[in-house]
Amino acid sequence: MTAQDAPVAPLQDQMGVGKIVAELRALRTASQKSRYRNGVLPALPSREETRAIVAGLVSTLYPRHFGPPELTPNSVDGFLTYVLDKTLRSLEEQIRRELKLNAHASETPTIDDAARATEITAAFAQSLPKVRALLDSDIRAAFKGDPAARTHDEIIFCYPGVAAVIRHRLAHQLYILGAPMLARIIAEIAHSETGIDIHPGAEVDESFFIDHGTGVVIGETARIGKHVRLYQAVTLGAKRFETDEAGALIKGKARHPVLEDDVVVYAGATILGRITIGRGSSIGGNVWLTQSVPPGSNITQAKARSDSFDNGGGI
């Protein structure tokens, strides 16, 4: 028998796949034991199912734009009834999974997960008309604030800032109702689709417009007033993270900016910490701001200085 005729071991044997699988199983088991009571593995919320839920909700908020093309004025209500029934049932299941997951990770069991999931889903459903009203104000703000906008329909179809805010307003309702993980999944789906990162905990009032939008970051405890406009690459972030005596991060404290009504923040500006930007203020491009400013402020970068050097001066 020649070397060419010798049997070849399966690829998985050559790569040591069996050993790799065993090592991964041991690591996975140890991790799960540290996170869940009694080693019981609860079902996880589904990212793909959540994506489908978001698509269903968006189509019920704006059915002419994101519903089926054959919709007519007479068939819209029937479409909404069908989609809401299907979507809310799926949402209820994902919320139940999150609640059960939290219960398994907690030292103390929570109340009945199914009943609480139904309660949250019902409250969320009741909030949808309010969400639509807020979104209509956002779309009007975009039309008013962007000279390139030709129609409201163009804004709904095409503007990434509006797409991100639609999803944020849905996620925020889930966040405040008690489903923060599901809210965060929705926020990250929006982030991946638009390049705009809004934590679902951020409170955003009416007539909010993000122009262009790529690279915008808005932290969990940010508070944004009425008629606020942000441009691309704006950060509303935390200045520092406080720790306890053991060095662990203290979570839940207000650590992001407050923007009062009628504030404009231009491209690349970074605003950090629990500071207040007073009503009607304008924050210029690329400004780095860590102190509160009074209403009506106009904050810009320091002017560039031009110096000339002769005969080796400045070396």
C-alpha cells in the first residue's frame, strides 16, 4: 500500500472537533450554573422573532408605507386587526421568556410570568396610539428642519433618523413597562440597521429629529425635551462611571445629559455627564462639553489661531 492509498481520517478527527466540543460543553455548563438557579435552562427571547415583531408593529403604525402594497382604505383596519393579533401574541411570548429568564437568574422567584407578560403586553398595546402621535410630531419636525425633504412620505420611507426613532419609541415603552432586555434587542436591531445607537431608557419628548444620523449615541439616562435636533456623530454620553466600595459599577444612576426644549446639537459634538443644556441653546460641531450651559447659549469651538514663523522661529 502506498502513502496515497492510506485511509484519510475524517476532517473532524484531524481538527480535534470532538475535544473542542467537549471543552466548550464544560465551559458552557460552568457558565450556566453560575447564572441560573438549580442549573435549569429557561428559553431565551428570540432575536429573529423580535425582528419580526418590530416589522409587524411598524407596519401597523404606518400601514400605507410598510404594509402590503394592495392595501386599500377599506382593508386597512382588517389588516391592522390581523397583524396586531399575531404580533401581540408573539410579543407576549417573548416577554414571558424574558421574565422567566430573570426569575431563573434571581435568588428570589418572581410573580407568575404568564400573567405579568399579559399585563405588560396589554399596556404596550394601549400605548400604540400615543406612540403614533409622537412619531407624527417627529416626522413634522424632520420636514420642517430639513430643506432637502420634499414630502412626509419621503421622510417615513427614507430617513434613518426617523427609522431609529420609530423603533426607539416602541422600545422605550417596553423598557418602562418592565421588559428591558426585549427593549434592548429592539434598540440593537435599530442600531445595526441605521448606525444610530439609542438606549431604550432614554426619555425623548415630541418633535425629535436626528438629521443624517450615522454615529449618534444617546445613553440610557439621557433626557431630551421638545423640538430638539441632533446631527450625525453626536454623543450624549456619561463622563465617568461611579463605583462602590468593592469597585463594582453603581448602575441606574443618572449619568447622561439633559437637553431642554429647542436645543440644536451639530455634527460631532460630544456632551458628557449629568449636565443640562438650557432651552434654545445651540451646540456647535465637534464641541466637547462637560458643563451645564444656560438657556440661549451658543457654544462653539475656540477659534483657530494662525501664527507665522520666520528664520527658524517656532522650532
